[in-house]
Amino acid sequence: MEYRTSLDNRAKFITVVCFLLFAYLIYKNPLLVRIPPWISVLTTILYFVIFVGAYLYAPNKYIVKNGTLIIVRPIKRIIIPLADIKEVRLLNKEELGTLIRMFGSGGLFGYYGTFKSTRMGKLKLYTTRRNNRIMLTTIDEERILISPDDLSIIDALKV
């Protein structure tokens, strides 16, 4: 079964603002500051790499089939066998505490990567919204958060 995921308003806002900021800096930077053309080209490439890289690692959907949870991203799918998941539960905001991004995205095309929670420790996020967060705990005690639009995925993961 396929479960869609969509960006919440905050992630949409951050994504649009980053795009506009990068476009503005690419266009205006050479005009505002006297810099060699090669530096302008390098900064343009850097902005492009950041934006495209963030898109390529953002989760698009979740698929539960053949005893696995597949987190679909444009560049690399994450496959988690359902047999390796020992707990699945809906997470409320208070349980999570404050999230500190260790490596990942905090709003550009979603919230994903490695984060540290003040209340739960190290987490892997593959989310696009700040609600509908489902925590998966694996047999190796790894905590993974997903955020599908449809919460019926919980029943599919508990099989």
C-alpha cells in the first residue's frame, strides 16, 4: 500500500523563501559586490547543489509491501523490514521536546536527516510535516520518524 506525504505550511514557506533568496543572490550578487566572475559562478553552483541535494533526499511517499517499509526519495530509497520494527506509535509534540538538527534539513523540502531530541535522544527523521509523526523503534533501538498524510499506515506497520 502506498502512503503519500505532503509538506506542511512551514516547510512550504521555507522552501519558497530559500528558492527566492537563492535566485535573488544569484542575480544580484555580482551587481552588488565587485567580485571576480568565477566566484559568482561558484556561488551559483553551490546554491544549485544545496537546493537540488535537498530535493533529492526529501521523502516523497512511504510504501508498505512484501514485509517492508520503503521510504521513497528521488535519489535513494530507505528499506526497513517490518520484522525489524518492534514498536510503532503516534507521537505527540510534547514527547519529542526540542529537536536539534545534527545533519539534515530543517524545512527545505521537509524535515529529514539525523536529529537529537532533548527528551528522546538521537532520531532519524524522514518527515515532511510536523504533525502526523509516527515513531518506529527498531530491534536495534534506532528511532525513526515518518509523517504520512494517512495515519492508517500504523495498522499496516503493526502486521
